[in-house]
Amino acid sequence: MKVKKYVADTMPEAMKQVRKELGTEAVILNSREVKKKRFLGLLTKQQIEVIAARDPQPHLSKKKVVMPNKKVESNEAYHERDDQHVLRELRQVKELLHHSAIGNFTYPADFQLAYNYLLEQEVDTEIATSIIDSVLHRQEDAEQHSSSYKSIISEVKQEIENRLKQVSFEGISYDKKLVYFVGPTGVGKTTTIAKVAANSKLNDHKKIAFITTDTYRIAAVEQLKTYAKILNVPVEVAYTEDDFQKAIEKFNTFDLIFVDTAGRNFRDEKYVKQMKQDTKSNLESDTYLVLSLTAKPRDISEIYDQFEEISIKEVILTKIDETSQFGSILNIALGKQIGIGYITNGQDVPEDLIYPSPKQLASFVMRSSDEA
């Protein structure tokens, strides 16, 4: 039995190392987050540690049968018998690994494959474990087991969908006039606002307007003005709080006012505090946090935690077309228990906007499971 420890920045990277060295028959014995010391031990970096094992299944060469000496057993016969004994033990250990709970994350073979797939999708380990446990226990209660990996994947997908149904997914509601879009740099807030606003005007026939407080980047202001011109809607640039209040008064008769905020470093506490102050208004408002699915799951989680005190209504996930890993969908919706109002899947306005259902989100997460 070959057992080895792997350490990587993400679970997919660790799984690639396991497959490369131990092959597809490897079994995950345990996985956990560890902290790696960096410069002079003053900084630490979160990494994933995976313990994996594989039965090497050695091919024994055929040996010519030789009658042993009656008094003394030959070394060759002794070692051949010893090899058979080792093989027998290896098979027993392998069987035990597949059908018992050695470590925290070991399941029967096809369930283990499904679990490994969720981890490769960067689903949080606690969420992945809970999902697989539920499917496995349900089969055990029914005293039957799916006969194929495909049928298990189907049950996992249904379990994900059922859990997502417990989370509220609303999108834009028109009971509040002011809608803020907040988030870090580079997630596509301005383009996302244009898509949602276009949907409100063209499909829901609402009277809308834009305000931008993103005066740090000239390009952002010009971009929003371009979208406003295309949609034939008014836009105001607010350099100060007084400018912002005047713009709100100007658009008092409108159904909806979309506010584009500045994207800054989310680790800057001053920025987050300022954003909390900026999203306060005499008008009732909703705030949407825009996050990119191309970001690392750990960063996405930290960003959400930083903005949580702003009272986020829902999350909007962008750039789903630029990634092949969708675990953050579950990490946000199930881990944070917050709805995903929209998903964007391209640059085209307003076409590349999805109002996701639990079934669609489950399909995104499990779309590559047949290849796992």
C-alpha cells in the first residue's frame, strides 16, 4: 500500500497531483486545510493537505515450480509465499478503504468518485461531505444501493437542487427604488448593471436611471454613460454626497435607480466602511454583491464576509463562461445561505444574463460529472 501526503493551494491542484502520481485508482484517506509559514514565519498561507493511498497491485513474475528440499524451505519459495500473503493483506485493506470510514472522507467506491468530483469543483469540504452523506444514508435507509456511478451522480444532483430550493432567489424587486451594486475590482459591476437595467426596462417596462459614484476610474464613468445612451436612460455622476442626494431627487419619479459603486480592494477596511456609509439613504434600498466565479473560492468567501455587514440582499455571480469550476455557487448559496439573483455568462448586453433556478444551478455544478 503506497500512502502519500500532497499539499497544494487548492483541492483541484491536489487532486491532479494525486492522479498524476497514484493514478485514478487512488483513494483519498483524508483532506484538511493547513497553514504554511512564509517570510520569517510572520505570514501564513492557507493550503490544502490531502492524504491518498493506492494498492500498487504488483505483477508477480511466473516462476518455475521447484520441489523444495524436505528439510529446508528454499528462499525463493519462502519469498513467493510471503508475496502472496502481502497481496492478500493489500486486497483486504483496499476493501476496507472502500467500504468503511477510515479518515473523514472515505465512501464506497462510486460515492467516493462523486465526492472527489465535488472537491475538484472546489465545493467546500463540509458541504460536499454533507451532500454525499445524505445520498448515502438515504440509500441505506431504503436498503438498496445504486448500481452505477451515473445513478449516484443523478441523486447527488437532485440533493443539491433540493437544498438550493430552501434558499430564496428573487432578483430585482420593484418595491424599493434604489439598487446598489457593490463588489471588488474586476468583477464586471458596470456591465452587470447594464444587463439587469436593460432587462428591467425592455422586459418589465420600468422607468429607470443610473447614478455612478465610481469616480476613481474615468473609463467606468464613460462605460456607464455609453450603456445609458444605448438604453436611452439618464445618468448622473456623483462626486460628493451632495451630488448623490441631488441625483436621487432628480430621479424621484423613476421606478428604479441603479447605483454603480467604485470597485476597490476588499481587504481595505476603510473602503468597506465607506461603502457601508454610502449605501445608507433616506430611500429604502437593496444591495447586490457582485462576485466573479473566476476568483479563488477562499477569496470569494472572504469578500462576502467583508461586505456582509452592508446587508447584502443577494449575490450576482459573473464570468461563469470563463471557468470550469462551479463549486463557489454552492459555497455561497448553501454555505452563506444567501440567494444568487443573477449569473452572467458573457459580455453581450442584455443577452448574457441568467436568472437562475435551483435546477439550473445544480446543473452547472454537476455538468462535468460524467467526465470525473
